Amino acid sequence: MYHMKKATIRDLRYNFPKIERMLRLGNEIQITKRNKVIARLSPDRDKKPEMPDFLGRMREIFGDRVLEPTGAEIVAEDRDRF
């Protein structure tokens, strides 16, 4: 569990670079006014997932073995049919 940070309206106005750094580190920040929480700022969590390593997976399954026929050969044969 993480500890939520607090900042006042005044902090947002005068010390926004500090608040921004805390957000970039992944901290959620409670915004307070007169010691009452009025809002929460949270960092953007919508990061694109990394592409899977398909070639690495194929090597784990098949090793260095070359499969016959290759995908390119199958496509070429299909194109020659018409």
C-alpha cells in the first residue's frame, strides 16, 4: 500500500513543479482546502503495453528448427492459384 500525499490549493498555485514531480513518480495527491479534501490528483495510467516478443516465444517452442513450408511460401502458392 502506498501513502497518499497532500497538497493545498496554495501549493498548486505556487509550487506546481513540485506537485508535478510527485505525479510523475506515480503518487496520488489529495488536494485540500481548509483541511478538507476537495479533490484527488492521480497520475495517468494509460501507458501502451509493450508488444510481446513473438519471435522469442517461437524460439522457446520450436528452438532453431526451421518449419517447412514457411508462411511466405504458403502465400506465394495461394497467389499462383488464381
